[in-house]
Amino acid sequence: MPELPEVETLKRALLPLVKNQTLLELKFFRKDIRFPIPQKKLHEQLTDKKIFDITRKGKYLLLHADTGAMILHLGMSGRVIQYPSREPVEKHTHAVFHFTPDTFLHFIDPRRFGAILWVGKDEGHPLLDHLGLDPLARETTAKVLKLKAKNCRAPIKSFLMDSKRMVGVGNIYACETLFKTPLNPRRPAGKVTLVEWEKLVASLQSTLNNSIASGGTTLRDFFSADKTPGYYAVSLSVYGKEKQPCPNCTTPIARKVHSGRSTFYCKVCQRK
């Protein structure tokens, strides 16, 4: 599943293609993906409108016009690819957006867990209104997170992946961050000390920024707008490396499944 670095990478790839360009045409090839696509509203509010910016909120991209914003979410396998055609090139192409001068962006999503939605100017949206802190935002500090985690009995890994507390941190980066801190993934979030939170925030932001600089993590489906895959996977320390030696102590990396998610960690380095 594309995580925060993949979405941020896509945002940066799309900006020079569509910022200050006019959206000439929207073509949809199905009525819904994960949710119904508000096609009439998108046509009415975006056709012939200039896109003046693209922002990211967690794993959501917002393409802003003066009337509001189109929301894109990649779900588990979604991609936005630039092709020189207004007609579908790949199977599972659900929408094509035509921008000036001749830029065609194809929204492709084989598993159909993504979304194409609309939010009006100065309006809220139920998918965005209750999202937590962005891990790369200035206000995301150790003191703020420690306060949010006060009396929280949930494992620290679950806390990091809870979008109502912090957005965009998926399984890969939670595992990598906890290894680098280091902290046991099952440690109750409320038991993490301020010093440990400071190390965790530094590790999380460093991990995310390094992945963004490398173009994201490609494990199955992720490509940026120019079809370039992410390369951070070569730098992963523990994720997907069950039974391989820990890069710090050579203990075999362990794998546990909690709530359907695999957790990769070192039993020695992450005892606490």
C-alpha cells in the first residue's frame, strides 16, 4: 500500500505537470471505486478551471481550484501515471484527466480501494476532518505525542498507525522507525518516555524524509507519475526480512502478526 512517502513523491511529481494548468476534461470509466465518484460535481466544478496547487493531507492528495479540491486516494494499489493519450492505456484505468497544454494523467487502481472525491471551498470532508498530526509537520513534537499517548494502553506500533492520532505512517515505516529508535512494537504507547519519544520522532522523520528523497518504497505496485519506481526498499532494515540477520546484532529478524499486519523486529535490539 502506498504510504506517506509514496504520496508525497507523487505530489512532487505532479506539481510541475499540473500546477497553474487548466483541467480541460475529466473522463471516468466507472461510477465508483471504493466510494461513488461524484462525477457531475467534478465536471461542474473543475472543467476549465486552473489547478493552482496540490497539497497532501496524510495519504490524500488535494488538487486545488478556486471552487474547491479534487481528492485522490491511492488505496492499496492505486497509481497516477502520465500517458500521451486521453484513452485508457492500461487495464483498470478508472479516470483520465486532461490538463493544458497536452498532459494526460491516468488514475489506475486494480484493487479499487482508491478514491476520487470532491470537497468544496471552505468545506469539510468526513475523510479529512478527523485526521491526526502529519509526522513531518513542525507541530509534531515529542511533547505533543507524549501528551496524545497519555494513558494509552495500545501498542506503540498501533499508535503510530492510528490515523486519528498521526496520519500517513503505514506498516513499513512503523516497523523501520521502531527498529531505529529502538522500541518494542508491543510497548504500550502510554509507557513511552519523553526521551524515547524524542528519539522516535527523529527516527520517524528521518526515515520518511530518506524515503521521499529516494522516491518512495516499491514493494509491489508503486510508481510515480513518470512511471519511475521508488527505490527506498533497498534501504529497509527489518521490514520483509524475516530470519535475515539484524543489521545491528545479527540476531534473526522476527515476524509477528497482529490484527492481520506483519510486524518485523529484532528481539534483542528491541527488547524494551
